[in-house]
Amino acid sequence: MAAFPSSVGIQSMTMRLRSAVAVSTSPFTFDQQVVAHQGVRWEAEVTLPPLKRADAKAVEAFLASVIQGDTFTLGNPLHNLPAASGSVSGSVGDTSVTLSVSGATTGDYFDIGDRLYIITGAGSIMPPLRTAGGTCSFSNPQGTWRLASNQIDWSVDRASIYGFTFACVEAI
């Protein structure tokens, strides 16, 4: 598994949790029927700062190396709580877990073995546990990702300034 070349930095990042929820609405009464399936995954769009050729080469090589479905680790540098610690226990697929943390609260991110989670409340997390729990890392938490498309693009201008934006999805 490759690691995203974090030395280039991230200019902006859009994160989302996508859930497999089906909603059927009656066209006559507007009553709704909701079925929540078990699928939940992270998705993201990442924009890098403008890069000179020397830094852009590392990003080009990285993107070219993972285009065939390989996985990579990536985290949002703003989600960093190095003083926080804790553990989670539960079964695979649980969102209601035993959460024992210090220095973290609702809305904070952590990882367990390169699987990214967010604390959604007392004893609850999202997405569902991918493993049976473990030690939480709040210091630059990362997830395991794949590119969302089989195509990679970047721009370059006459001043040799490169621009990169790419979409990725959690590799489950």
C-alpha cells in the first residue's frame, strides 16, 4: 500500500460519508418508506496547493502508481489530536461501541489500523467498525483509499505551476 506524498500539503479537502439508504415516497400521500442498508463509506475530493515541477513529479508518480486500483493511505492534516488516546471495542459492523478515550470528543477523527472513523456521540462512531476494535490513533489519523476514477488529470501552466485535484473512496 502506498502513502500519499504528504510533504506537498493539502489546499482543501471535501470529506463525506455515503450511506446506502433507500427512500421510497408515495406519489399520492408523500408517505415515505426508508430502508437503511449496511453500506457506509468515506469519500473525498482533494485539492493540492499549486506546485512547482520538483514537487509535482512526486504527485504525478504517486497518482500513476495507484491508478490501477491500488490502495493508499491519506488523512486530513487538520484532524490531528496528538495528545488524545483511547480504544474502541465492538464487533465488525458496529456503530454503537465501547469507546474509552481521553482528550477527544464528538466530531474528532481517529484511526484503527489505517481505517478512519469519526466520533458521533457518546459510544457511537461512523462508519461501522471494519475490525473488532483496537487502539485509537488521533495523531494524523488516516484512512485506506482508492482513486474514485480510472482517469487521472492535472493541469500545468506556462510558468510550470501544476494543479492537482482528485477524488477517492474508502477501500473496504
